[in-house]
Amino acid sequence: MPLLAGIFWYLAGVNVLLAIFNLVPAAPLDGGRVLRAALWARWGDRTRAAVVAARAGRVFGYALIALGFLQVVTGLGFQGLWLALIGLFLVNAATAEEQQTQLGSALYGLRVGDVMSGRPVTAHPEETVAGLIDRVVMRHRLSTYPLVDRLGVFTGLVTLNRIRRVPPEARATTRLGDIACPPHEVPQARPDEPLTDLLGRMDGCADGRAVVLDPDGHLVGLITPSDISRVVATAGLRATDPYLGPRGADVAVPHQRREDDPRQRRDDDARVRHHHDAT
């Protein structure tokens, strides 16, 4: 019985310590969630609250790392390495949470059609690699080449990385369809789909690209990492730009002079006589 009681009290103490540690106000711990909710209620800005909670988690993680190394250096034992590892985990998790929050805020409300690059340069699956290099690669600053058939239906995706892997001596005889990423392995989306729903699918053989198709399977646009980066970089501009269209003088209709207006002719004659008398 004393042994069982000792085990019980030991486990109870460990659970209490874990509960206290988990309530530290630093993301991604539960205490960080409480901190985020409190700041959200105070500021009314969920993104700002989440970023502050994540940064608090990063500070707490660095503090654990420093404390762990201090224990090792001062000869208190190698148990400090565990603290350092826990701190490193918290730093990485908090950093990822902050990046995810900022990305979600930047892309919130955007549709695929708002971000995609329309009218992409396409190629035919039967075209050779050498032909594409001469026709497109060396003439345009592009790295993504969707393939479509004669009806405009998407049949595959070729990237610059795939073209580089073709030996120079085989480029004249290798068809694009032979090196293309198959259409079922390329992330696909509709123009009205939320952009955040597509991001989780942009992986695999397409090198981070996605194609935008209409209901009939025809290609209407591309989504590339450059498109996503530009959206994130200009997120603040969209959020604070009050001029969503022409305003004021931009929409004012210029006065149209009517040549057959007698009052206009009399005013012109009076201005001419006044100028003549003044000179």
C-alpha cells in the first residue's frame, strides 16, 4: 500500500506540474490560447492578439533554452538539455503559428480568381522540349508551362525544373507529354474557390503550382508561388487602401464646349476684345 500511495502521489504531482506549465500564457500552450482570447476581447483584433500570443511563446521558449544551457554550464546536470529541447520545440511551434496567422489574415476572403495569372502561355503535349525552349523558355520569363489539347482541355503541367532534367541530346525527340506532371497529380481549383482551401493542396510533382479550370476542364489560369508571395506582400496595402476606385476629379465629366451655343460665342468675343484693349 505505501508503494501504491507513493506512485499515486508522484503521478499526481507530475500532472499538477504539467497543468501549471501548460497554463503559461504563451502559444502554443493552452495558456497562450487564454492570452489570445483575452487580448482579442480587449483589442477586438484577432490577428494582432494571435501574433502577440505567438511571440510570447517564442520568448518563453528562448528563456527555457537559456535556463537549460545555464544548468549544463554550472554543473547542475544534463537535465538542462531537456529544458533546452522543450524550449526549442516551443520556439519552432510559436514561429509556425505566427506565420500561419499572418498568412491566413493576408489571404482571408480572397478567391482563386482574384490571385491567379490569367491567359497563361500554353503548349501542346506533342510539342518537343527543344521546340518549347526555342518558342517560349528563351523568350519569356516563365517557369510554368501548362499543356492543353486542341480543344483547350488541360492535359498536364511542365515546369522549368522538369525541362532541365532532360539531357540536351534528347530534347529534340522528347515530347512535352512524356515529361509532364499528369493532370490528376496537379492541384486544380475553380475561380470562385477560397484561396485558403487551395493552399493545402499545392504540393506534389507540380512544384508548388496549381491550375485553375472552368467546369468543362478548360484552363483559365495558373497559381504560382510568386502569385501567393505578391498577395502576402501587398496585404497591408489592400487592407488600408480607401481608394478602391476613381473618386472626385477622377470621375468628373469634363465640360463639353458647344460650338453652336450663342452665349459661348459672345463670351469668347468679349474675352478677345478685352485682351486686345489690354495690349
